[in-house]
Amino acid sequence: ADKTYAKVRFDENSINTLTRHIVSFDDALSRAVVWGALWDMLRDAELSASEFVTIVANRIGSESDISMATILGGQLRGAIDNYSPPMKRPALRDQAAHLVGQAMDAAEAGSDAQLNLARLFASLAENASQVHRIRELLDGALPGLIVDADLRWHFVRELVERGVLDLAAIDEELERDKTLSGELNHTA
């Protein structure tokens, strides 16, 4: 219950058990301690990026604490971008996007989890079908997902980075959102 500080390390059997059962922990703080220990193991090279990505991508959709799920999303991207060998990054990103996309589709319509997973999916997606899915999300194809101005700009930025949208499309988005935030996103 996080009542003291300890740097926890799990053996292989414990990691296998946690992988299957972490989502059944009732206590959010205990789950956070376990997630934190797995992140520390990754950072200390005691757990590979591939293992971390597999564990998190398979379980992030079941994490009920939205703050923890958001942190896990950032760690998932960090594990791929900073802790995996460059040659393995495309496959890890593809695997993570696939699993996060499945979790997004299974999430409760209109929930914070669905929103968080949609943002994460868009930031991970790179292959043609996944990028097409970002476009569908932008167009409101996911039932329950409210695509407000902030989320629209997130999807637009991801599509621009992947070469799908051009300057004319970005200008059209600015016409939709003539706020300071819209101007800042357009400039970015």
C-alpha cells in the first residue's frame, strides 16, 4: 500500500503472474506500485522494452484509474522510443497500436478511458490501416467518442506527421477553430 519506499524487483514467475492478474487488484495504489516497479525494471535494464510494451499494451485498457492509464500511455511510448533498439521500434509500435486500438474499441463509449486510449492509439499508429483509423476517428466514427477541438487537433497533428494531411487541410481546421488554441495548434 505504498507506506514506505522500496525499490521492488520481480522474478520471472512474479512478472508472469502480474501480467495475468494485475487488473484484478482492487486497490489502485497497489496497482500503481506494481506498474511503477515494472517501469523501474525497464529503466534499470532488468526488463526488456519488448516485455514492458507487451505487458502494458495488453493491460492498459483494463486499468480503471485514468491517471495511471495516462501515465502508462506515456511510459509505453517512452519504452518504444527511448528504451528499445531502433530496429525493433516499428514492430513494437505496430504491436502496441494494435492492442491499444482493440482496447479503445472495447472501452465504454464516452468514457475517459475511451478518450485516453484514442489519444494514445493516434500517437502510436503508423501503418496504413492504423493511420486510416486515425482519419476515421477524426471523422467521428468511434461511437461515444466526443471529438472536441482539442482532440481534433491531436488527430490532425498525428495525420500531418504521417504525411496524410497537407497545409490546405490544416488551414481548414483553423477555419473550424478560430480560437487562440486553434491558432497555436495551426502554427504548431
